[in-house]
Amino acid sequence: MDQHKRVGEIQELLGRLGIDGWLLADFHNRDTISCRVLGLDEGKFTSRRWFYYIPARGVPTKVVHSVEPGKLDSLPGQKVVYLPWQALHKALKQALDGASRVAMQYSPMNAIPYVDLADPGVVELVRSFGVEVVSSADLVQRFEACLTDEQLETHTAASVVVQGIKDEAFKMVASAISRGETLTEWDVQQYIIRRFSEEGMTCDGEWPIVAVNEHAADPHFEPTEQRTSVIRRGDKLLIDLWARFERPGAIYYDITWCGFVGEEPPEEYAAIWDVATRARDAALELVRRRFESNEVVYGWEVDRAARTVVEEAGYADYFVHRTGHSIGTRVHGNGVHMDSLETKDERALVPGICFSIEPGIYIPGQMGVRTEINVFITRDGAVKTAGAVQKALLRVDQP
């Protein structure tokens, strides 16, 4: 990363947003967003507090401890070394002198918890200087969640591999059923993990979901060697898998597909699948329509588009999570989420972002479905999906 260029881009956006500056900080590696935005090594231990203030205009200020004075040397700006704590307070007050509104990793009322990383005590300290603290959520999205062309290529390349492994997993089930062999959820999960490794991919220790029947009614069910079901004819099967190439900057690909282990799925299973797919398509259509007409669309609105379909079908109580999440170098990124349920995400969808749309219906003790696609918005505002989109329940009865 060209850190000098990054600072210039941040200052340009601060000016457009009418914010006087952005105060980034870290202590004990608590705020990895600040590190990634600034191109710092987030894995290197930070034993003392540091602060980096980027004004909308002028020279940035680096405030570092005397024990770690070189912590921010790669960044542009004037350096202030502090010791004792009173000197820290003085340095911060001087850095913010003249500012009225300063962004921090803060979200009023914890509305967007994904970026709410600033120490509450530091927020109090900044406010004591007569400075209003505003959320950095839009800044974070621009500099953390908007993908480069190279990153987008890693996402689309991952889609090809992950879709292929998904197909292999369903064929593995069909083959075992046709041969009368015993196969468990755990077996299929371990196969997927092994294939990721063979393809140079990782899921960073967050394991795929393979779930049948009542296990699929748990949105985050994770089979283990001790907690697993044998997959049998007549089962309702959900597979959710995600991975990225194991190299810096690579972007995740994350999908969920469902199938019936047999020829004809039960009527209710087919019915809730139909509702979920219609909800998925309604959400995607809203995004496409808004971008085609150059209108703003917010994360909470995308969630409402999907959720309304589920509600009207009578399954409101069984759609228990947001419609989608930001996707980045982590499977759940720090951009806008498609959410009006768990939070009300009022961030706008912008060119460069990648996210999932994944409505689900979960009937406890019985069954669950989820249909998940990945959507990205190109720099010129085109709304695209990566990989195949599931149109009908898979019939998992022949290899």
C-alpha cells in the first residue's frame, strides 16, 4: 500500500463528508481496522497506545509512546512522542485543536457494532476537548471494504473453485446413498476442508456447515466427530461453505446450497425453499433497480426487501438473521450489511463492495433452508453475481 496516497484519499473523502478529521488508534491490537486502513502490520504486537490523526486539510499527527517511538514511522506527518500520560492528553488536545467533528471507530448507540471499536474512555477524552465524535463507518467502508480490481479477481477465481467443491460434496453424498455406504455430516465437512487445502484455500478455522433435517434449523450448526448425523435417503441437506485463496489480500467466496436426498422433496420443504429464493431474488432486484436508476440503496432496505417476502408468506418468526453480510479478506467484512433486524445498517451500498444475500427459514426441530449468493458492485455501478445461482432444490439421489 502507498500510505502517502492513502492519507491523501482519506483527506479528500473527509472534505466531501464535512468531517474535520479521522482519529485512528490502537492498543494491544484491539483495533485491527485502524491497522488495515493505514497499511500497518496488524499482527505485530502493540504494547503502548498510539494515535494517528488525519485532518481534512493539513499535516497528520502521529502520537506515539517513548517505548515504541517508531511505531508509525512509515506514515506521513509530524511525530509527537509522549510520556507520561499527561503528555498524551496534551498531545491529543493539540492535534485536534480547531476541529469540531472528528471521526472515530465509534457508532452511536452501538448501531453498527462491527466498527464500534474505539475505547469509550478515549471517546470521553476527545469529547472533553470540545470535539464532537462521529462514526467512521462510511470511511471504514470506503477504505476497508471497497475492493481493488485485483482483489475482485481473487473473489471470482475463488467462486469457480468453491462452486466446484460444493458440487463434489453433493455428488459424494449421492454416491454414498446409491452404494448403501455410511456417510455423516462430519465426513462431508472434512472432505470440503481437505479440498480447500488441496486448492490452496483457507477458511481461517471457521468450518463449513453440513447439516441435515433438524440440524439445518440451526443457522450456525457445526458438525463435530461426536455431534454428527448419518446422511440418509429422505434427508433434507444444507451445505454452507466459504473460502479464500491463502495469499495476502485475497477475498472470500461464501455460498449456501440445499438439496433433498431423494427424488421428490416433501411439500413444506419445497414451499419454504420457494419462499427463500423469492426473497433472495427480491433483494437482488432492488439493488439492481436502484443502481440502474442512479438511486441510493441502503443496507437495511435490502434486508427489508427480502424480509417482506418471508413475512408475507407467514414465516416471519423463522427468518432469524440479517439478509446478508459484507465480504472481504474476512468472510464477514466491515462494509455495509444487509440488515434491518439485528441492526439497522444505514450505510449506502457503494461501488467496489462485495456482500452476500442469504435469506433463510429455520423451523426448530424439523428443517431449515438458506440460499446464498455473492454480489459485487463494479466501479461503474454494475451489479453482478459470482458463480452459479441455485434455482431449484437439488435432487441428491444419483451420483
